[in-house]
Amino acid sequence: MACPSIHVLLYPLPPSGHVIPILDLARRLLSRPGLTVTVLVTPATLPILEPFLSAHPSPSLQHLVLPAPPRPPPSVAPIDNLLTTIRGFRDLHSPALVEWFGSQASPPDVIVSDFLFGWTDKLARQLGIPRVVFSPCSASYLSIAFSLWRDLPELKDTPEVSFPDLPDCPSYPSWQLSEVYVEAGDSTMEFHRDIIVADVESWGVLFNSFAELELDYIDHTKRDYGHDRVWAVGPLMPPDDDQCAPASRGGPTSLPADDVLAWLDSCPDGSVVYVCFGSRTVLTRKQMDELAAALDLSGVRFVLCVKDPGENKVEADYGKVPDGFEDRVSGRGLVIRGWAPQVLILRHRAVCAFLTHCGWNSVMEGIMAGVVMLTWPIGADQYPNAKLLVDQLGVGIRVGEGTKKIPEAAELSRILRDSISATRPEMVRAGEISKVAVSAIKPGGSSEHDLDDFIKRVYEVKISK
């Protein structure tokens, strides 16, 4: 078949953890001749896209900037905040996209939108094109979410919730499940359930994962959704030979990437632990105090990335790097405030372990880098991700769980010291999984095959009209 000519509209949820993998998907799509990609962003997320636009000056890459809905008022409960925002995007963007679509000489042939934008399935049907779910989460987590919202298990007086219909029959403490499901009122739950149902009814699904990692769950998704338009195209991230993209991938930081790499260059191979809880998590005072004390006590080299609580947080409830900490660890510890060039750090020869909140982007980046993962999930999909790393893949060491299981400094310092041992079985296993992940996105790999099949199937829909 000749090179297909299709136009893909990518529509991420605004937080950077959702925008970044979809931009990496855009990079992969643009490596195919004949494709046009339009990325929809808001004024707030446009700065994340701009370095990508500068690096790929091409008429094949376009962008559409639409305003974001107003932030929910302070009176809106935190648990309702996200869904109120999603409603706002639906009400504001749906008519704007219909108008934009009608104005295009060559409108999109497919909408690839975040899994939380379930309303775009109805929009795509109105426009007469397929909607494909983009999941920045794992196939296993999306399977758990669908099972949870389909079956609606009762959580009252239920300490553990099991999922007997899923591979390996996983179970989780009820407090580790979706906060929306555990805490929300009836109207919020109904709206969230509609999102999941719309995802299942959509034309296809793209996962930032790879078949060798989650084959059982990918096959389960095909059975659950009733079709085979399920593609694993990850890990989605910049290629190894592109040193510019990882450095500009994200937000502002207190240290330039070159300074971070220069510090790592001065460290022996396999001697550094990288510590980061993602772009949104602010540690509590107790969590930060134990973590800082453990890093101080351990004697290991480390890079610590911390997020400032900000003026809207109650200072007593949120942790800051203790006074004098940086002076005490000077020479063996580096503290980064704000965004860190995480991919570059994890790829560096000096880094061998990663203390992480187990967000899926971090999981994919850690797997690709072949580092041992020290798991401390905080919420959302992070508990199933930690279970995957520790219990199934054997590349992780369990450290903590949210605020319910905060490791004591002495125990955590021991784990930090042990994690840099080259003889640990987790380190051997991490190297093996890394090779499989790298192969998946090389020519002939499983993820490259799935991406080509996605393009082919969209093209077949286009020419069948």
C-alpha cells in the first residue's frame, strides 16, 4: 500500500503528564511520510508545545490553541474539581471544534483524545470520523477502571476489593482505588462513569505501553471492548540520539540541564539515586522530613527533585527541604526545584535507581533506562503501577504507600544504600526489561508494528467513505 495520507488531531488533557506523552506520539507519527498532525493546546500548555514546534518546523505539524475554561471556584470540593474542569472543556471546546473542523480544507480523519475526554466520542460521531482513546496510563489500570465503573462494587465495610475478571485476579485496599469512586457524590460518579463508558464505545484505543509488558491486559482490553483496534505504541519518549528534546520536555527548573549533567558526569557509574515524585505531587511535612533524613543518613549520591508547595498551600501541611540540608549533603547531593530533565537524568550512566511515585510516564522512563525502581505511590493509577513493578516485573523495591505507609528514615536509608548494589536481582531484571522496551520501538518492534497498523486502519476508514 502507498504511504497513507491522513490528518490526526491530538487532544490531550492539559496537565503536563498528559500533554508530554501525546507530543511524543506526535513525534512518532511525524516520522511517517504523508501524515499531518494537529495538536490542540490551551494558552497555559502552549509553552510545553513550543520547543517541539521549533524542533519540527514543518507544515505537517500544526497546532490549534483554544481557551481553557475558567477554574472551578474555591467552593468546589477537590474531588469534584477535575470533573468540573472536564465539563468546562466539553462545553467550551465542542462547539469551537465543530466550527474549526468545518473551516478546514483538509479536516482531521481521526481524533485521538485523552481517556478522560470521553465526550469527544460523541463529537467525533457528529463529525463523522473515528475517535481513538489515548491512555497515558497502563492497560492494566484502564482495565481496572472499566471493571470498577462497570460493576460498581460496594466499598462500605470492604477493606479489599478484588477484580476476578482481570488477568491474575488482582486485589487492592479500597483506599487505593479511584478517589472519585471512593469519595464522590452520585452526580459526580455518574459523570465519571459516562466517561469510561464513552471510552469503551469509542472506535479504538492507543496505550503508552508495549505488548511484551502488558500482553495479558492488552488482550483483555480487546475482549472487553469487543474489537481488535487496541494498539500499544510505547514507550513514548524522545529517541536516544536526541539530546535537545528531553532537556526542553516539560516546565521551568531551578537548574539548567547542562548543569545537572555536568554534576552527574562527576559521579562514578551506577552510584546515584534519582528521587522525584512527579510534576504535581507536593510531599507532606512528615514525608519530606523522613525522606530528607534518609538521604542525609544513607551517604549515597542522589539527585532530589522537589515541588514547591506554593502560596495556596497551608505551610504546616506541606514539606519543604529542611534548612541546612543542602549544606550537609554538598558534593554528593543535588536538589532541583521545579521541573527536572528526567529522561536525561535517568539515561545517565551514573544513575542506577529511581525513587518514584510510580506515575506511568515515570514508569515508562525508568523501564527504558533500566534502573531499579523504589516505589512510593501517592494516588490515582500509581498503586497498580507499583504492584506491576514489584510483584510482576521484579524491577521494583517497595518503599512506601502515600501517607498511610511513610518509611522511617533509618529503614529508607538502608533501602537507598542497597539499591545501588549491582548484584541486586532487581537491577539484573531491570536491564533485561529495558532491552525489550527498546526493541519494541525499533523498526520491526511490536510498538512500531502497532503504530503502523493504527495508521493503516484509520486510512482504510478514510478511503471507505
